Amino acid sequence: MTVIVSQPTLESRVDDHKQRDGCEELVLDGGFVVPATNPSGFEAPQNNFYGNSFRDYYAQTERQKTVEEFYRQQHINQTYDFVKNMREEYAKLDKAVMSIWECCELLNKVVDESDPDLDEPQIQHLLQSAEAIRKDYPDEDWLHLTALIHDLGKVLLLPEFGPLPQWAVVGDTFPLGCAFDESNVHHKYFKENPDSKNPAYATKNGIYQDGCGLENVMISWGHDDYMYLVAKENGTTLPYAGLFIVRFHSFYPLHKHGAYAQLMNEQDKESLKWLHVFNKYDLYSKSKVHVDVEEVKPYYQSLIKKYFPEKLRW
């Protein structure tokens, strides 16, 4: 099946608002409320669950020390050789056989220690993101499903999949085989990474060439790359832009700061436009207001049937 993906209009397309207590808001299927203060659509909230700015890794919160320690371990242990070994091991797809929805339910057991914004079960974040995108982009069903599955690789934290430590599953991702850009969160800890002492990796491009394409770049191992591998090897019919979002949605040095952009090819640059659209929903739809899972489940099961086989190897 061929899916034709048009270029995104980089503005929200919401025109359905409700009034409550003098404030405009969007009420999505399942009861998830997205506040909005103007008729142009989705407006990102200013603060996260803890009352701080989103992705503030230096705010003095109860989670800050946990998050910083996570990044210390990640930056020390994620090396080129480690990632190569992880890709080889998990390419076997011998950990489980289950459907996409079964994996969504498994994710209820997972809490991401690298996230400074929320400590809710992951399935709520998936549905919040997907429902917000569904409201603004009703015709892009592939994007709704991409939002639903983008974090499913976090099952790597569960015993039946390893388990792997948090630093090998979650958090921002970054390339290996070249210099660590200073835009990486808690960059100071990279000095303890063995790769920082390898002359071949010391330059801006390292072992890569300008325009080589992100497909050819070794990115730190985690849930992003794992879910991309699962989707691709199980024959998903999601468009390339959907797979790009799954694989690189945690690559914040690139899509927030523009670092490593010289490594992208033209296909990467086109897909990055959709990743920018996706990112505001991924980041800002984290909420304590829960989606009614049973109410929205039939819709997402229909999309799963459209784009995936009934059972997948994991």
C-alpha cells in the first residue's frame, strides 16, 4: 500500500472550540482537554506538571537529581561499540510476539526517569499526543498512529525484553562516531565517555560525510531505534515520514538546536518538517487529564489493522 504524504502546514488546524469558565479549550475524544487562548488552534502550555518550563533540566524539582544522574550514566555508557552490539542483538526480534495494542497495554508498567515533565504511565502520554494530533490533522491518520506507537520501544525496560537500564532506553539521542555537540543535555558528562578519547571521532563529522543521511549515522541506542527496527522489519506500510518520526523524535540536538544538520540528506530534510509538527504534541500534550482508553481504542485498532500485521515479532 502506498501512502501519499503531503507537506505539512506548519500551523494548527483546529477550529472547534468550547468555552468553559471564560477560557477556550479543545475537548477531544476520551475527555482529553487541550487549552487554547486563540482561535488559531493548539497553543502550548507554559509549564509542565511540576510548574516549570518544559524540558528544563536544571530546575530545582524533586525529579532533577534523578534526571541528571540518568544523563550522567547515559553519556558515559552510550558508545559506538555499545550501540553496534545492541542493534545486532535486538535485530533478532526474538523477545516476544504480540500486537501493537498488546504492546500499548504493556507500556502501562513503564515510567520514564529521563523525563523532567511528567511521571505518568506511558500509555496516557501516547494517547494524549495521538488525540491532540487527530484533532488538528484529521486527514493524516498515519500521523495519529505514529503518535500512538512512537514510544512503544520503552518496553525494553521490562524484564521480558532484557531488561535494559534506563540510560539504554530513554532520554535524548545523539550520534556516535563524531564529536558530541554542546547542545546535548548535560554535555559535561561526555568527557567520561571512552569515545571522547578516540581521535577518529573527535571532529564535527567524525567518520561521516556531509549529506550522508541519518540512515547511515550511528545514533545512541534506545526505544526510538528499537521501535523503528520493529516496525520496518515487520513490514509496516507507514510512510517514510512516520518511520523518521519514530526513529528520531528524541534527537533533540537536531530538531530543537539544529546540531548535526550537515549529516542530513534531502529526504531527511523533508521528513524533519513533519517531525517538527509532531514534536509540539509529543512535548506539550503531557497532562494529568487522562484519555478514556476504551472510548478511543476502536479507532486506533482500525489504524493498526491498516498499517501493521496482526502480530509482530519484537
